[in-house]
Amino acid sequence: MQKKKTKYIFVVGGVMSSVGKGIAASSIGKILQSRGYRVSNLKADMYVNIDAGTIRPAEHGEVFVGEDGIEADQDLGNYERFTDQVSTRTHYVTTGQVYAEVIKRERNLEYGGEDVEVYPDIPKEIIRRIEVCQQKNKSEIVIIEYGGTVGEYQLLPFLEAIRMMKAKNPDDVFVCLISYLPTPSLLGEQKSKPTQRAINDLHSMGLNPDFVICRADKPATPDIKRTISNVCSLPIECIISAPDVYSIYDIPVNFEKENLGATFLKTMGLPLKNKDLADWTAFAEKIKNIKKEVKIGIVGKYFNLKSCKDTYISVIESINHASWAMNLKPNIIWLDSEKYEKNPKLLSELDELDGVIVPGGFGDRGIEGMILTADYARIKKIPYLGLCLGMQILTIAYARNILKLKGANSTEMDMNTPHPVIATMADQIDKIKNKNYGASMRLGAYDCLISKGTIAMNAYKSAKISERHRHRYEVNPKYVPDLEKAGLVFSGKSPSGILMEIAELPKSVHPFYLGTQFHPEFKSRPLSPHPLFSAFVKACISKK
Ligand code: GLN
């Protein structure tokens, strides 16, 4: 029997960025998966950084952490939420990784004395990485999303990689262009010229799209579809509309209305299997009609640039999933912690909320405002969920205000604190001294043991869980006995018992006061919310 050949779909952007390429790639993955295929979604980013771990969140959005500790682009979060794929480093490629590997091999004399050239050695390494993703994940279809837009200088070796793959396997390699159709307000009609320009850019690289997805506020008109199909000599059904929608979860449903699954499979020469999108479709429909609100404040610090929606995307989606499952419409209020340190009286605005979340973060800016928030939420019995930094904040606030340890802090914020209740593990000290910052935190999935009779146990209903981490600092074991004596419950610990993973107050003291050293937000899914977010939202509505 002939070996089944893997199909590769390259998703590239045209005209402009930020039109939802990641969601489109995730949705294509979802649809093909619903048709019974084993799909992997991979992201290739053009920057020279080895990973996203050293990029400012306000610059690049959330750093999404994979199971094996890869610090990746936020799109891997979209892939997981749509297809439930478990992301690892095989799903993420950057220019930096590609060059680092080629240079390492050159230093090892692996090119046997040849010149090592940008062409073809760089595209070859890009292809090798895509094939590793396919092999490791045993995928039948690999969807590779390229960051940026065609026409960009940095994208050239990546486009060349497609051309080389396609030259070798013309029936297995496909290009999907995600373009944008502007509607100038003076004209009031969609224009396809920028998309035609993007197609020309692809042509100049020896590539023609096999599919064009047209992002716009409205569906693409038949005229526009015809024009685009002519420019790239494609059947009209390969030009697919992607108008604005109520929620990102509508996008796979809308794509199927345009027959995307059947068109893709037919073009790729794959059998049309049945689709199973019923649960997803019902879910996307249900959330539109939810009226009752739950009001949740996020007290964070990355609000200055671009949009906080990118910075905290997994937290937002986790709140959404948990709320929707309880037929609640989340109303998220963005609160900059710095304002509370300037004027603590403003904290009274937290009284208006049903609950408050202090998410992850780095560095000392805004920290005092978060500590004030944690203390206020404790006293006023406002449900509080601390994520990573938010758990460290909860612990510092408890040490200062209950144990009366004046000046208690994390050594990340104050190297000379008299009470380092949060401090680094020994192995981190050398890393910091040697400026070894890249991929050197405690990263990825680790087991955690949960104590009986706690809020955590009630949520997880399991004595052993695994969650993803990204932190350099920890609860200092020296302070654990005193904190416990003072009433703080460490309901989750590493199997060694040394690392504190969850801190909480008993239900008899506070309706919900809990922080996790890990990031539960990376594992919430639209149809299966994370149990800790569900428990938190439940506490929020009970407060009402
Ligand atoms: N800055 C803290 C640490 O490194 C918290 C990290 C985070 O919130 N992800 O431990």
C-alpha cells in the first residue's frame, strides 16, 4: 500500500497584520480536525529572538508557555484553545532558532567544508523543522502560520522554503493567503487592489495562493471574489469570506458556511470525511445570548502600549470560558495597579466588582499597588485569584499584614528586603549573575500535589495535577512554617514538598482567596473551562 502523504498548508498574511491570521489558522485546524484528520498547527515568527521569552509583553503580547517549557508566541494559545493540541517546541520556529542551528552545525564542520549560504541553507533548516513537527506529532496535515505579511524582507527565506517544498512535492504543499479588504468610508465599497498587490508579491516569489481568505467587516462581494479568483486563476470557491463576527469562536462555523473544509480537502486530494462541529457550533451560538453579567477586575501593569487584550489573552479567555459555562457574560474591567500606590483611596472601586484577578508580571513597577489590592480583597472578602506573580503578591501581603513582617517582599522587587518571603532558588542565583536570562526560568509542566479539604481540591477533584510554569522566584521555604501558622494554607506543593504551588485561605475565613505559582490560564478550553477559573467565577456570583 502506498504510504499516505502529509499535506502542508502555509498560512501567510497580505496587506496588513493584526487581521486575525492566528485565529484563521486555528480555525482551519479545527475544521480539518473535525473532519477526522490529525492536524498540527505550527507558528513561524520572523524575529531573531530564539523565543518570545525575552520580549516585553506590551510589545509582543502574551508569552504562551508550552508543555515542554517553550516560551512561544500567543498564537500557540489560540491553536490549543481551538484544536486542543498540546504545544511543544516542535510547534514554534523563529529566524533566531534557524540561524543558531545552522551556525552551530557550521562550527561542528557538519557542512563538510562547503560555503554555508542564506540560500539554500536557511530555507532547508526551516523545512527540516516543519518536518520534525510533522514526525513528532504524527500529523496528517500540518498548518504553518507565518508571522508578518508577504513583501516583508524578513519573510523571504520562509517563502523560499515553501517554494522549495512545493517544487519537490507539488501535490502536498498549499498556500493560504489571509488578506484584508478595506472599505474606504468615502466610497462605501470593498476594494481588492491591496489583495491583488499581495498576490503579486507571492507571484514574485514563485508562489500562487491555493486559497484566499478575505478578512473584512462584511463578507466579500461576488465581484470581489471573482476579481481575486481571476488574479490567481483559482476556482471561485477557493476565495473565502471572513467577515467580522461576534466572537472568535464563530469563525470555524462561518468558514464551514463558506464550505472551507470541503474545498480544502478537495483541493488537497483528501477524502471528504464527515464533520463533527455540533458542540462547537452550539457553544458559539449560546454565548451570543447570555445577558447576566459577572464583573471581574484585572489589576495588572501592562496597559501602556497597544492593547492589554493581547498581553492577557489566555487570562481573558479563561474568564470567558468559565463564565459562559455558567451562563454569565463576563465584563472585564482593566485596572492599572500603579494608580493604587499613588492614591490608595481608589481601592474602594474594587467594592463594585464581583472578583479580582492579579495576573503574572515581572519587575517592581506597580507591585505595591498589587500588594494593596491583595490586602484590600482579603479584608473586604472580595474573591481574589492570583496567577503566578499574583500568588507571590498574596503571600507578600499576608506576611506584611498578618505576620507583621515590615518590608517583606520578593527579592525580585527589593534585593535588600529584611524579609525575603519570595526569593530565588539556588540555581537561579548564578543564572542572574551571569545574565543568563533566556529560557532559564522554571518553565513548562510540573506535577503538583493537592491537599484534602481545600478549595484547590474541591476545584480539581484530584490529588495530583500538572500545570505549566514560568517563574524565577518562589515562596521562600524558610517562611512557610510561620505563614502556615498564621493561617495561610499551601494547598498545592511540588512532589518534593519544597516548592509552594498554591496558596489559599480556608473557606471559613474568605469566600475565595487563592493564588497559584503556575499559570492555569494556559490550559482552559472553550468547552472545558479550567476548574480553578470555574471555582473563582462561582465565588464571584455567590458574592452577588
Ligand atoms: N516575576 C515573577 C517570577 O519570576 C512572576 C512571574 C510570572 O508572573 N510569570 O517568579
